[in-house]
Amino acid sequence: MDRRRRRIVLAVEPVVLEGALARLLLEARDIEVVQLSRADPNAVRGGYDAAVVSDRLPVGVRADVVITLPDTRGSGGIGTVLSGDLMDEVTIGGAERIMELIEQYSPAS
């Protein structure tokens, strides 16, 4: 049975951090990554399994899970994960931790 690919949108600043995170996520064969910095904004609209953002979701984007980074510089610290009506504060220290959070809050089906 084929597993459904998870759709992840990245709206992360700085763009170099977004690119590094995209490369890491693409190593997982069951993830489709959409980078806001590389996509037509109209093509990004729609639903996703998860979003990783520096600030907030782009207009027209919906995500089951939203991971908000600690700050706009990509530094480590306390970020948030919004899943449904629940918001958890989480420690984020790097791209590997973001991948762990995606696996925890939006596991492969």
C-alpha cells in the first residue's frame, strides 16, 4: 500500500534557512515541500499537512499543524506548535528539531 505524501509549506526567513530546511525535509521520501520564497504566491494557496513559518501563515494557506520559529533570524529558542485548538511551546534549536516536530505532530500515514 502506498503512503500518502505529506505536504509541507515553508515560509521562513532568512531564505537560506528556508533552503536548508527544505533540503533536510526532502530527504524524507514521503514529504512534498513547497518553499514560499521559490513559489508563485497564488500557487502556494491551499491546504497543507504542516507549515513552518517565521511569522504567520501566508494569505490563503491552511495547515493542520503550524510550527512557528522562535524568531525571524532562525536562532534557537522557544517556538510554538499549533495543532487544532492546542498550542504547545517547544524548544527549537535547529532544522533537525523541526523535522522531529513534524514527525511528532504530523506523522506519516
